[in-house]
Amino acid sequence: MLDLVIRNGLVCDGSGAPAFRGDVAVRDGRIVAIGEIQGEARETVDAGGRVIAPGFIDPHTHYDAQLVWDGQAQPSLEHGVTTVMPGNCSLSLAPLKAEHRELLGATFRKIEEMPKNAFDAGLTWSWESFADYLAAIKPRLGVNVAPLVGHSLLRLWVMGLDARERAATDAEITQMRVLLAECLDAGAVGMSGSWVDIDHENRPVPARMAEPAELDALCATLGKKGGILQMVPEFWDADMLCARIDLLADLSRKHGISTTFSPLFDSNASPELVGIALDRIRLQSAHGARVVPQMQTRPIDLSFDLGAPMSTFATLPGWWAMTLLPHDEKLAVLRDPERRQALAAEMDNFFMPIGLQIDFADAYVKRMGTPDAALMGRRVGDLAEERGCHIAEVIIDIALADNLATSYGLDAIGHNDDAKIAKMLADPLIGIGAGDGGAHVTNFATYGDTGYLFSRYVRGFGAMPLETAVRKLTHDVAQVWGLRDRGLLRPGYAADIVLFDPQTIDRGPEIAVEDLPAPGFRYIRRASGIDRVFVNGVQAYSRDDGYAPARAGQITERQSA
């Protein structure tokens, strides 16, 4: 007896081969047959001609904390994602000694922009080792997890607070290699690092204090264990990015590992950067290196408010300092005429050195604690013109009247030439990723890459056929990351399956939801066109019924495990 048969679908198996009409059969969480299936099953689903594809794989998330209280990693499943990779950017939540929990928490909250009250309320901190962290999240998993261990965490465990100050000694590097091997044996698929991130005190994260010999030694361990290296480079500077690509290529060839970096980011601030980077990757690939850039498909819809520190103000020191103040002191600053004038002048000279171009005049009133119909949705620049004042005055005055509960939005940042991006995404060297799920929860909705790939670049621009888009989201990722039995519809493979309508799959609207483990809201993006999602043969999400109570998610295995 079969457990599940999905009949009458367009089977798009993840390999890139032409799709075909057929059925998919599942038993004991595994695919057992594909084609015309005979025999009875405990459950039969009529696909009605919809696409039957492998579950999508998201290679860049920060669900480390969210998985502690939400094993479904919402909203990933409703976008067809069945496997997520947390632990990016040198930051995981383990291995971690008890005395370093607050330090890591402050760093994680700063970089990934998660509200402190939610972070503190949701974490029980019942672990120290990487194995114990995985044991803590495993019982509630409704999605598969392929975790990375953060390089910053390895340094902090071995070196203590010195990890933030200096290079490691040979003996400390040896200890880090042993610890990394333990994490890989426990279930990590690789290690993440960063060349750019800064902590809550605006200091480089510990991974950035490592000398090249340390990274080389850790990559030797990755090579022996079959793990991947993920890095965040200086993605806004073409020369620095090419230098980092060369370094990753050297590590890849020397140790026989796959390397990946994110994001590969296109903007008007540096329109030639992606082309230059791709030329360098082609050169290194021709010489045997495996360096895979991750590019998000969607533009960024940014949100900001004056109630908490946000990356939007990272290069505006006056605004940043103001957001760090207690609430009452913040109100006093925003009401002080001289301080307001200084904040306005600072906004006039605003720039972001990371390839983003932001004009605060284009911001609009997105959310209010006490909604005002006359203001909701209005553009800040238009309001400033009507009031005869500076845009900073408008932002401040509306926020003050709303006790700083007002959120402002800036839409479609970063993607300025869809035709160019369509060509980039179709390049076989470029992976789909850099989505940041679980991070920046009050700053922008991080999901929508999968649906946007199909709606904008398959249906809209015809940049690639359906089969190629599915392959980029499934088999390509599984191959790069070395995931065992994932990313294809094949007999013997895990039954991670998504059923979707190729004509309507898309990213849905961004909404504010109050589902954090403490009072407050976060922005998420709904999806459209996703009918059903199965994780290891068990329905995890459906368009009609929403999220299922089943918890069939697993910690994925590496090919070499």
C-alpha cells in the first residue's frame, strides 16, 4: 500500500529535463515511483494539471532563533520551500557557552534586526553544543534544516572574548578545527563566515579577525568532511569582490570544497559590478574552482521607523544614535529644534556604501499605531511640499504624533533594470538565494524570491523555461551544498514536493503579522499559486487549509555523511 499518490500533474523533476504528464507515488517519506502509477494509496491528490516539483531549497536564511519557537519557519513553506539553511554570515546559535549568550544575542539582534523582546522571549537557551542545539529544534520541525555553523561562534568558543580582538594562535586554530569537525559530525553542512559584518558595538564580528591561515585550516577540515563554505564579501565594490572570488577559488581548489557567497547585488550605484564579478567567476570555474554567487530575484521593499535601531540609519550617525536612546529621551531629541535641524542636514548628505540608492522623499506612510486615513500611504516628499518643510520634519512629526509607532516604506530598492537581471538570473553560474528569511523582521519581508522568479522572469521576460527555474531552486542548490537525496523527484529520494500553478505562482502581498513570541509585529510576504507542500511525504501546507500540524521536518544529511 502506498502512502500518497499525486496524480494528473506536470512532473518537473528538478533536473532541467522537459516536464511530462504523470503521477508521483510516495511510501515511508520517500518517492517510490514516477509515471503512470497503479495501485491503491492511503491518500490520493489530484494535481489537476498543476506542476509537481521537488520542494524548493533556500540557501540563505537566519531562522536560527525562529526555529526554536516556530519549527515551520513561516512563511517559507507557503512559498514552496521545504529546506532552509540557517547559520549564515558567520552567525549560528551554537556552539555557545552560557557566558557568551548575551554577547551573541546582541550581535545577532543587531545584524539580523530582530526585536530584543521577541528574541529573549523565544529562546530558552537549553544548549551549548551544536548537537544539543539541533536536538532542541528537531522535535518541532515542520521544514527540513541544513544548518551552517558560524565561524564567529567557533572563535568565541575557543578564544573567549579574545575572539573579538586578535588572530588565533596555532593551538587555538587546532582547537577550532576539532570543534568544526564535531559540528559537522552533529549535522552542520558547512561553515559560514563574513568579511563585512559588524556587531552591536560597531566592531568587526569575530570571524573578521581571522588571518588567512586560520580560514585555510578550517577549510581543510571542511574538505575532509565534505562541508561547504559560505561567505559575505564586500559585495558593493567590484575590485574587492573580485579579490574575494579569487580567494574563495583558491580555497575551493586546494581543499576540494564548494564555496558560495551572498549577495551578488545589482544596482544603479555600481551597474557594471555583476558583469565584472561573473567574468571572474567564469575564469575561476574554468580552472576548476567551485564559487557560486547567490542572487535574490526580488527588489527590496524596505520599512523603517524611529522606535528601534535599523540598518537604514547605519550611515546616519545622528539618526542611529537617536534610535539607541530610551523612549523618553528619544522623544526629547526629536522635539528639540536644533537636533531636528542637525538630523535634517544629515539626511541631505545621506549615502549607503553598499550599492543601495535611497531617496527618503520616496518613503510613504506604511503602518501607524493609530491609523490616520489622511496620512496612510502618502509619500513623504509630497507631504513635505504641502507643508513647506524638510522631509525629515515630516518623518519626525508624524512619528511623534503616533508615539513613534509609525513605519515608513520604500519599495523596489536595488533592482532597476529587470531585463538585465533576467539575463543574469538565467546564467548557469548564478544561484538563487540571499533571501535572509528570519532576519530583518520589522524592516522588510524577506520571502518572495521563488514566486517572483516564476512570475517576473519565467512568465514575464521569458528569461528561462519553467524547467530551468525549478532546477535552479532545487537540484542546483542540493548539488552545490552536497545535500543527500534532495532536490530531485527520483525513486529513493526524500518526498519533498511542491504542487503549484505555473500561471499564477507569484510573491503575494506584504503584511504585518503579530506572531512573534513577544508583543510586536513583523512583516511577512504571502504567496500565491502554491497549492500544496509536502515535507518527507507529509503535507505541511496547503492553500486551502494553511499550515498543517504535522512535524515531518528533518536535519538533512550531506552526501559524504
